[in-house]
Amino acid sequence: MRRLTGLLASLLPLLACPAFALADGVSVVDAPPASGVNAYYASNRPPLRPAPLIKLPVGAVRPKGWLRKQLELQADGFHGHLTEISDFLKKEGNSWLAKDGQGRRGWEEVPYWLKGFGDSAYILGRDDQVREAKVWIEAAIASQAPDGFFGPRGKGAASTVGSTEGRYDLWPNMVMLNCLQSYYEFSGDRRVVDLMTRYFRWELAVPEADFLPPFWQQQRAGDNLASVYWLYNRTGEPWLLDLATKIHRHTAPWSSGIANWHNVNMAEAFGGPTTYWQQSGDEMHRRASYRNYDEMRARYGQVPGGMFGGDENCRPGYSDPRQAVESCGMVEMMLSTERLYSITGDGTWADRCEDVAYNSLPAACTADMTALRYLTAPNMATADRRSHQPGIQNGGPMFHYDPHDHRCCQHNVGHGWPYFAENLVMATLDNGLAVVFPAASATKAKVGDGSEVTLAVDSHYPFAGELAITVDAAGPVAFPLYVRIPGWARGASLRINGTPQKVEPSPGQSIRIDRTWNAGDRVAVTLPMDVRVRTWEANHGAVSVDRGPLTFSLAIGQKVERDGGTDRWPAFKIIPTTPWNYALVLNPAQPASSFRVQPRDWPAADMPWTPEGTPIALAAEGRRVPEWRLDPFDLVAVLQQSPVKTSEPIEPISLIPMGAARIRISAFPVAAGGDEGHAWHVPPGLTYSPSASHCFESDTVFALSDGVLPASSQDREVPRHTFWPHEGTTEWVMYDFGKPIKVSKVSVYWFDDTKAGGGCALPASWRVLRRTGQGEKGDTWEPVPGAAASSATRDGLQALSFPAVDAAALRLEIQLQPGRSGGVLEWRVE
């Protein structure tokens, strides 16, 4: 077994000289230059704004270590064998294999899969999988019609889910264009350029009224735009810029704000305006992506892991760390931030990419990559086949690891790791190279005067911050080398051939080394990985613990059991075997000092994304919060205000990287000291059963008793119960106490969004009914004596007191206004 710290020992020759020196050509820059043209790799042609970073052709960057292992596991796992599993990839009658585009299964699934399958095969050099990818690539090329259109058409292009009522659905082709570009970079096949040229001429000729109507194609047309610029940078055809303007004009208005709250649309499309900024030069388009990202995270992403709660859509009132996001959303966020870093040179985007790559994506699949799940949350204590709706918006077995399910993510998740690997090292406009994501890799590229060099990066990053970079070339070659310093890294240091350099980069900058390199020259960079504690004020003062780019989760004992699937491709569930409901005990003066770093052996199999294999852990202390439980949907109950009061003893606990934890708690309450702190309120819905005559599918009866008070009657940011779309009817909500209790007061917070243009209003009237017992007689409902019918009021708890009565169940009988629905935000009983 290799120690995590063993890499440092291998760097001893680089550390031998204690004296500091500043070599000629060493400097610190905010970003690589945004001027010039790379002589060897396609960069932005005028009039496009120069992009500081250039993605190298597929196959130029070869990952090593854990990242190569991830690709190998993916190729050997369900995604590499999806043609055996997925009905959408059956060849017989497949529209994507038909020259005339007719047949079945002609929507997004095939290109989604091919996008990751092909790139993984090219990177790994898997000849059998390259041949399989070419079957689909050749068919796509052969399908091009004389007018320029390619791919499925007519009934052969029928969508799996609702897509558009327009004449053309260009969304699936946008994904296939990515597949074709990768194949061209891998093979140099000129037919790809010819196909794209004819296809884009067809797009330019499509009448405005028929071009990119809603839904998916309009939301995600930024992908189409990026492909147009890819082709323009290789051909220089000026009419392509006219098409780019047309595409931007018809794209959903992401330049003005969040155009849609579907999680994948958000992750995929929020950066589209900055893609167009390369042509427009309008600062509004550059800033739009920053604003969009900030709004997504501020409203629904005050959680660790780099994502947000969008399970399927982001919903007002659902922003707790138990809310989840699609595996599709993760990989699309990674691709968006990779592109944004290339375009802007702003290292913030690279940090954001790493956040998702290391803290969210690994847990979307089983460690051996034989199964995936649809949704993953920062706080989730189970991974099972149960439907967790409406706490999770999407019904069905969304947490279940199943290679046969989760259609879109099943096919699309595969591009996350290969695209990330392709961006580890990038070219720069001054004919240099930039180490962007310093996972272990070997890159062959042309630099300087056109000489080919091999740049080897050796590291255990992101688990350790010691990086060794070695240059190999046939002879001396001058070129600049950039090393990105992450935004969390303070005090980074540099050595060249063992000599320390007196250079002090700030977090987010890059070190630039412009020199003549000889074979065997070595650069050592150390990125200090200090423990940090983040506070999520918007989520009740919960905290997360970070070290370097990794966020840490409670190490929860787990039992993995087969739960369906086939013998060849089984499905799994994971259940906890140890408590998960801990609040962290922190030193209030220095929270980060509450944790002790515990290095472990590097896993022999290069699989660090498991509880057993992770090479790093944090020792901590916690106290259980017994009232913090699974709610009626089997979800981790919503966080409450920290610091929390608990009388439980202090216990030693272990934290592991959240990417290695497939059931996890990564946003923790903080334990109060002594008798201080906030008492954890157990919502009544956890002790007795709420129900209703009707509840809208996206709402929940458990909102009645969740203890969350709204800001007003039209507050759409909190969970709610409504009778929508029932209008003018007599409805009811009920609490069943299980046995008779004394009741003397009810308080109701009514939902009324009419001022915001909604269809729910205060009820015309309401009254309180009780049931005194069980059985035939107990089933009789009667008005509560002294609880006279009352007119409903807005913007506060409306209290109604009455002489104490016995009730085994209580019901509010509600008469809705004619032509209006209604709802309840909170109902309390005393």
C-alpha cells in the first residue's frame, strides 16, 4: 500500500536546495493572456474575442491514477455496456442508424450516451469501443439529407418526453454535434466539418417562425451556439456568425435571468450568454452567467457540493440540503464551468467545476460504476427504491442505484469524467500549456516553436496538494507553463528543479513559468490544504467542513444490498447501520481547529471514492440530536436553527470526503454548549398523521405541520398544502392524533396568492370539527362546541380558541370561494 504522503517523498530531489531564488520568467498572473492566436490549436478567430484557454484535441490529455481508474470503471461498467441494457440503444429499427432517419428511439438518448461512450473510448484507447462508437458516427454522417439536415426526422424523431410542437426539434442534434466534434478531434475525419457546414447552412435557412421554438431546444440552444463557434474557428466562414446571432436571438432569455427552473436546463444553459459574449462583446452577456450562477446558488444552492436543490425543478420552499439534483445536472454543470473557464480565464469557474466533480459526481454512481441513481442530495440517509415525493418533486425510485432505470441520466452521466479529463491541461494563446485541474495525467502537445512535449503531472490531488510536473522533449524548447492556483489555496509555493522560488500567488491566480525547458525539468507546486468551516446562514446556520477542494460528510455505517436488476447488472439499495443525526461540536473561537486530519494509505486499486478507500479523513466530535429524524417521506428532516440544544453526550465521529459517501450528512447543525441554543422542534406531522380531501401533486399535507411560518399569505418560498385545481368546493384537512387528546385552540395560516396573480384565495368560510373516538360511533364528525365559524384572515396565524374538548381527530372544513381554490400554509393545535 502507498501512503498518501508518499508522493512527497518522491519530490525530495526537488526539495534539496533550501535557498530561495526567483528564476527568470517566473511571475504571477490573474489569468493566461487573452490576446493572440495559438499557432497549433484552433482558437477564436476574429472578430470573436480571444479565449485565454483552448481545449486540446481529444486524446491529447491522458489521465492517470484515480481519474483513469474512473474512466476504466465506466468503460467496464453499465455505461460502457449500455447497448446490452438500454432499449434506446437497440440497433434494430433505430432511427439514428437509418439513412432516412426513420424508425424508433430517435431522440436524445443515443447522442447522450455516445457523447460519453465515444470520448471515454478515445481517451482509453479501447479499440472495441472505438469501433462501436464509429457505428453510430458513420450512421449520423450517412443520414445527412441533400438539404443539409441530418439525423432522425419525422416520426423517427418522436421525443421520449414532451419536447416541442414546432416543425423541427433540433435538441437531439445539438448533442450529436458534440459527438461529431470529438470524433473529428480524435480522427481528423474531414467529413465532420463538411456535415456541420451543410447542416448549419440548413439552420440559417430555416424560417424564423420555425427556428428553435420551445421547449428543450430553446432552453439549451447555447450548445448549438458553441458548436457554431467550434466550426467557425476551423473554417472562418463569415455566415456562421450570422447563424450565431440568429441562434442567440431565438434562445430562451438567459441573458435577462433564470429562464427556467428545471435543474438540467439551469446547469446547461446558465452560461450561454457568456458564450455569445465572445461575439457581441457586450458586458451584459459576460456578467449574465455570473448573475445566473449567483441566483441559482443563493436561492436553492446554500448547500455543499457545488449544485442546488432541483429534484426535478427548483421549487419555492425547497432549499434544504435534503433536496437533490439529477446526475444529468451535475455533468452539465461541469461542462458549463469548463467552457466558462476557457472563455473568461476566471479561475472561479474552475473551482466551481471541481466542487461538483469531487463532491457530487462520484456519489451519483456506485463505486464500481455498475449502477447509477437519478438524484443525489448533500444530506441523504437512505438510497432505496421508495418514492420520496413530494419531499422530492419527482416520484418513483429516484435514490435507487439501478443500471436499468433513470433514462436521461442513465445515458448522459457518462460524459462527466471524460470531458473533465480532456480539460486537465489546456493550451494558451501564447503557445504554452496550462495545468488547470492537477489530477495525475500525461499530455502531449505542441508548444513554442512547434516542438512536441510531454507534460506529466503526478499527484494525489484532490486528496493531497503536492504536485510534481515533469517536462519531456526531444530538445530544448521555450514556452510558458501556467499552473492554476485554486481559490482556496493560500500560501502556495513553487520549486523548479529543486530550487524554491520566491513567488507568492494569491488564491485564484496562476503561476507563469516562461523559460527554455529541457527534458527532465521538474516543477513542484505545493497547495496547502487547510481545514475550513463554511456557515450556511440561509439554511439555519448549518455548517460544512472543507479541506482543499473536498467537502466532508459524516462517515455513516452502511449496508449495501441487492435490490432488483439482473444477475449481470444488479440494482442496489444502501441503508444506514449507524446513527446519522449528529450536530458538530465546534470551538467557537476557531471552528477549523475542531478537526484533525487523518491521512490513510492510498488505495491499491486507485479507487479513493469509497468509505474504505478514501485516503483522507477528519477526526471530529459530535452530539446526537434525537429529534432530528427521517420525516414521513423517509427524507432527512429539514434543518433547524443552529446552535441546537441537545443533552446527548459528546462522541468521537469521523468525516470522509462527501464524494466517497453515498449516504451522507454534509451540512451539519452545530451543537450548543450547556443549556444554550435552540430546542429542536419535532413537527407534529412526525407524531400524528395529517391528511386532506385533496392535495395538489406538487404540494404536501405535511406542510400543515412542518413548523415553518411563511412571510405572508402569498409566500411561495415555503412548503404548502393547496386544493388546486379544485375551485368552489367543500374541502377538509385533518389531524389524526391516534387517541383522544385535549384541544382548546387552533391557529391557521391561510394561503392566498391572488395578489400575485394566482388562483388560490382565502376560503369563503371555515369551521372546526372533531371526532371523539374510533369505531362506528367515533367515525361521526361534529362541530367543536364554542368554535364558531369564522371569516378567514390574511398574513398571519388566525387563532380560534374554545373551551377544551376531547378529540381523537380534528378537521378543518373549508368552503372555497366560487371560481377559486385555496390552501393552508401552517395549522397548529393546542
